[in-house]
Amino acid sequence: MLGLAAIPSALQFVGFIFMPESPRWLVSKGKIQEARKVLRRIRNENENPDQELHEIQESIEQELAANVNDQSVIKRAFLTPTVRRALVLGCLLQCFQQVAGINTVMYYSAKIITMAGFSDRTQAIWMSAGVASANFLCTFIGLFLVERIGRRKLLLASLLGVCGALAILGVGFQLADTNTTNVTVTENMTDTCSKYKDCSACTFDTGCGYCFNSLDGSDNLLASDASCVQISPADDNFAQVIIDHLCFNIFHDLLNAIAI
């Protein structure tokens, strides 16, 4: 699963070898002819590379003139009102994106799927790949709509969807924590896991697991004679100590412990 990430990285590395230098960088180094060749190579025949080259030269000359006044780029960015507003807005959007938790959901999507009751780890990994694929494919929807409906409308609609999805996810975790089942049997008072009184508190401790005896003999959690026991160091699917009157369905994640 991790090794597959090397394939696009290798393709990108090979592509970078054949990618020309930036025309702007070439102009800044005085390599005007090389910059013109690059512009002719990367632009369409209908475009005028000489006009763009002239604009790049003017832009660099303006930057050099501004640097003569001993003002750094960062200082000028904060002193110029329009640039400052754009900078603050861009930083806030990036901050909101990180605080929203998308990275956590994407990185731990397989774990979340497992916690939701899909015990097959291979199946959970493939399902998480589907989540990542949806994220990838929806990027093209944004690219297609950004110039048609406008950046502001697209951003507001996207944020509305993010708020709704996170609200559903948060309510799901809260309901799972609120409706958690209780520990009815304490096996060993000296055991560190014996202090927990319900499934939620038990499974938040990575060294403990919720073990129960189903009333109907199935895997449905009806929690007859339920205990919080230590997980075996050899296999986290079993308890460290064999308990005769309890089954050995050890759920060491919150939602997995209270799966419907």
C-alpha cells in the first residue's frame, strides 16, 4: 500500500528531468534568448511569446527597483493593502482547511472504516482507496466549475458541504460514545483495565479491550457479562488472560466495540 506511492513519484521525477527552466528565472539571470526559446516551446502558436517575455522583463525590473529601497518582499507584502488582504485571506483558507480535519480523515480513513464495523482490514484498505479516489475525482469537478460559476460561489458551496459532512461525522461519534454499553463484570481489581466502567472508556485505552458474552450467541453486542480486560501482547484480537464465561471478541476501537 505504501510502496505504490513510489510509482507517481518516480513518474514525476522523470518528468522533471525534461522540464525546462522557468522563463522568469532565466530572465532574472540575464538569459533572455533561452527564456524566449522556452516560451516558444510551452506556448501555443497563436500566442505571442515575445509579448509575454517583455511583460516578464518589466515585472522583474519593477521588483529590482523596489528592492533598491531596501524593502524585502515580505515587508512590501504587508505594507501593500491589496497584497496584504490577499495574503491574509489565503493563509486563513489554508488554516480552515487544516482545522477542518480533512487530513486526519484521509490519513486514518481505513482506521475509521474498521472502527465502523468492517473487521476485514484488506476490505477497509480498499474502501479507503475509494474515499481517496473520490477526493481525487472531485478535484476535476472543481477545476471544471471554477471558471463557470466563480471562485466565491464554489468556495461557499464547498464549505457548506464540508460543514455538513463534519457535522454528521461528529454526531456519529458522539452518539456512539453516548450509547456505549457498560462493564458488568470486573475480573481483576488490580488490573489497570478494571477501572473503566463502560465500553467507550475501555476502548480508548489501547491496552484494553471490551470482551462480552452475546445473549443470542451471535456477534451482536448485547453485552451480557461484559468486562474490560487487557489485550494479549501476542494478538490484539484476544484477551491476555483466558476468561471461561466470556467470549473473546476484543474490540479495541470505540465504534468497533459498539457496532450495530
